[in-house]
Amino acid sequence: MSGWLALLGKALFAMVVLNEIRGAILAVPVLWTMYQAGGTLMATWLGFCSLAGIALSVVVPLYGARFAARRWGVGQAG
């Protein structure tokens, strides 16, 4: 059974890493559009909101993995 948990932990760790990469990829178009808009207040606000949403979609699973690692001893986060 511990072999399955170790495999599950490694899979969860890989998914968290892929989620981090996805967040970086999603942030690039937002930053580029802000640059193209000339840094107006509206572009900055919309960019901030978009980046905050991307950050939440990356950070929440990361903390979930850390919580799981502490609570059940699974994964390699933390």
C-alpha cells in the first residue's frame, strides 16, 4: 500500500509542477497586452485582475499539496 501512496505522491507533485508552468504561460499574454495598451489605468487594472486569477489557480493547489503532505505524509511538497 505504501508503494501506491508513494506513486500517488509523485504524480501529485508532477501535477503541481505542471500547474506552475501553466500559470507562467498564461501570464505572458496578459503582461504583453498591458505593454501594448501603453500602461493605462484600465489596462493595468484588468491585467492585475487577470494575473491575480492566474496566481490563485496556481497557489491554491500548491498549498493543497503542502497540506496533504503534512496531514497524510503524501507527496514531496513543502
